[in-house]
Amino acid sequence: MISEYPKEVTLRDKTAIVLKPFERKDKDALLAFFQRMPEADRLFLKDDVTDPAVVNRWAVELNYDKVFPLLAWRGNDVVADATLHKNLGGWMKHVGTIRMVVAREFQKHGVGSILANELFLHALKSGLEKIVAEMMETQEGARKVFEKLGFRQEAVLHGHVRDQIGIRHDLLVLTKDLEEFWANIQTHEYFSYPSRDREGG
Ligand SMILES: CC(C)(COP(=O)(O)OP(=O)(O)OC[C@H]1O[C@@H](n2cnc3c(N)ncnc32)[C@H](O)[C@@H]1OP(=O)(O)O)[C@@H](O)C(=O)NCCC(=O)NCCS
């Protein structure tokens, strides 16, 4: 499923980046990326990603069927990290969650949109039926990235998260129903999308 990587992509400003899934050997580059990042951009991540033990655990437990981590590289530096989290069993087996973070100096260059699109296609190929993205109401960039892909706000959890100075914010839950997406594709017979491989369930 990941034979398409590494993939070179040219940004709007003509900078070339390379997309490649995280591998064990990349853990130092990934840790350096997180350690360079301002705290505000790391807020929504569930773990303390500046802790080498956390990144090391991801490397040890790497399983693309559970978490598919796609990195954007500029030379030897990681400039963005996007993950698709799947549930291997249970009542949310059909649901995937996307998280992503782009290095400050690469934000607003289209990297987030490119990565969201890649993970969206990956979710389609995995047979997921619904994708979720969560963000604070202040994270306009994140909202825009997902709305461009057709995600819609499904829920607001009021005062649910705190920012780095302790102020509470609403958490927006944006979702995209892939069952609906496939139904529309079949109805309209658009252009060719990756074949629907229902290996996930
Ligand atoms: C959210 C994030 C991933 C977006 O990545 P990005 O590479 O900047 O996104 P893009 O360049 O593809 O921008 C997509 C659109 O959003 C707009 N945008 C990006 N950041 C923005 C911001 N802070 N405010 C308003 N608009 C913004 C861009 O101008 C672009 O608009 P366009 O398509 O009309 O040109 C990045 O800002 C980030 O890492 N933020 C911190 C962590 C975070 O919020 N993660 C999301 C949780 S899932």
C-alpha cells in the first residue's frame, strides 16, 4: 500500500519536499522536529513529543495498520508530521483520526493541505468509513485544510481544551463520511479514485 513513497512534491513557492512514512531510523530527525517547534503548535498532540522516550516508543511500536505516520522532508529535516490513527477493533473500527503539525516556517505553503489529502486517500484505501479531525476554535489553518477536503463541523465541545497559557477553548470536531463520499462517486462516476480495498473490515 505504501509503494507510492517516497514522493516528491513541489510547493507553490517551488520548494521541493519529499513525503515518506516514518520509519524507525527517522526517530532522531522526528524528535529534532518536535523539539524545534513552538509549544503552541504541539498543544493538541496527546503526548509530550519533546521527550525522546515518546518518539522512541513510536519507533518500537510502529505498525502502519494502527497509526500511519507520514512525514514531509526538506533534505534531512522533517518539516511536517501527519498521522492517521485507526482502531484495530471495537466499536470505532470504521473511524480514523487525522492529526498533523507543520513547522512554522513551512506553514501557509500548502504542506498541510497536501498531507491531509494524502491521508484522506490512505483512509479511503484502508476501507475506513469516517474520518475525524479535532482542533481548537482558534486554529483557523487547521479548519481551512479540512474544510477544503469536504470535512464539516459535527460537534463542538465547549471549554474542552486548554491552550499553553491555561485559557480554555472550544474543541471543534470536524468529520467526513466516506460512505457518503463513495456513494457520490458511484452516482457521478467522476474520475478514477483508488480502488476500494476493504482490507480494514
Ligand atoms: C494547521 C496546519 C497543519 C496547517 O498547515 P499549513 O501547511 O499551514 O496549511 P496550508 O498551507 O495547506 O493552508 C491551507 C489553507 O489554510 C490557510 N491557513 C493556514 N494557516 C492559517 C492560519 N493560521 N490562519 C488562517 N488561515 C490559515 C492557508 O492560507 C490556506 O488557505 P488557501 O487554501 O485558501 O490558500 C498548521 O498551521 C499547523 O501545524 N498548525 C499547528 C498545529 C495544528 O493546528 N494542527 C491541526 C490539528 S489536526
